[in-house]
Amino acid sequence: MNELYTPPAGYYDQFFIWIYDASGLTDGQNALNQFVYIQAPLGDFVLRRIAGLAGVVNPDGGQYQIKDKDGAYIEADPTYVVAEDDMMIVPELKYPETGAIGFDLYDVLRAVNV
């Protein structure tokens, strides 16, 4: 039987989504040093999942790189985006309150809703 996740003593777990606005990006270009800023007063943020990259980066050859709380890439080389772009982050990444999730996007191609 699987046990439910329990946060460490003194902490609580609250579902929250940080959204990135890609409307200012230019299709066909790279968008380096992008950020989603963690805003107070929600506390530290644990990144467990990234979704929607195929709607911002070309799903046919586009790439991305995610940075940790210190600005270091979590993988040495950019990762290719695939159509199934809802991915888990293992191990989870922790970002401090008022910090930022940094990332690079290669070959921007924003999805168009018709």
C-alpha cells in the first residue's frame, strides 16, 4: 500500500502553479535567461513538474534548459521537447521565496489557438 506524502514537521504542502507569459517572445529565436519569479508571501517553492513547453518551443527539434536555485543548469546539455511535454522533475528542485526559476528556450515556436 502506498502512503500519502507528508511534508516535514513545520512545513505544509500547498498546490500552486507559476505561469510563464511567452507572449513577448519571437518565433524562430532563442529566449535565453528567462525567469518565473517566486512571489511572497507563499513561502519556498518546490518544482515537481513542468508542463506546456511544446506550446512555447518548437516540438520538432526545440530544446530547453532549466536552472536550479543557484542558477546552475540541472542538466549539462539542452533537452529536446517532445509532444508529451508534461514532465516530472526528479529529484524535486527547491527555490526560495522571492527567488526565481531560470530557464533557456531554444527555437521558440508559440502555439496559436485558432
